[in-house]
Amino acid sequence: MVSTEIRNLASEIFRTDPQIIHLGLIDLEGHVLIDQASSSSEPHELDKDRMLFYYQVGLRRSRREHFNEEYGITQYVHIVREKMQQLILYIPMLTVYLTLDKNVGPERISQLAKKIQNLDKKILDDAISSLFSKP
């Protein structure tokens, strides 16, 4: 079950840009907190392949963090594919995975990353707190 606070964070992220097609929020252990398309009002049920994909996205974060001291903190990861783009952001305690329309330009990607990194701190804190208050 997805907490109200995680849903609120997802909604806030979707509001940052209409070109966001899909959103996944992942905790530091690689567990999927929410997987949702912008066109849907409800999160998706995950299949095994999707769960493995998100786990690997989370694992990459820990691998990148290994190099933080030497190279600095990763701001975001932008992947351009033939049919879409992916944007991965590391915010405190969460990894944000987004798919975007393939026509979004690099400058807009950068602006979107900054908007998400600067989301309302209370919304982010509430979402993080909800992870620790599970029944």
C-alpha cells in the first residue's frame, strides 16, 4: 500500500513538468515505493521484471555514491534512448526515476532536475517520514 505522503510527493513531481510520462520512487534498498504513469490517477501493480529494473536503478545509486568523495555527488543521470529519455535523481533517502518525452531538450532536462531537487521540503520530509512509520 502506498502512503498518502508518497502519493503527495509523486503528485508534486508530476506537477513540475507536463513532459513527465512515468515516475518511479525507490528507497535506498531498491524497493519500489510507487510506480505511476502521469496519465493514471493510481499507481501500477509491479511485475517481476519492473521490480528487478527498479532494484538495479537503486543499486546503481549505491555504486555511484562510492565515488562521491573523489568526484563529487551525482546531481542527476540523463539517459537518451531511441524512443524516450530517462532522468534519475538522487534526493535524500529516495531515488526518483522518470521517463520523459524524447523531444525534451537538455536545457529543460537540467531545469526539471533542479525543480525536483528543490521541491517543498515539507512534502519530501513527510514522504520520508512515512517510510519509517509503516505498520
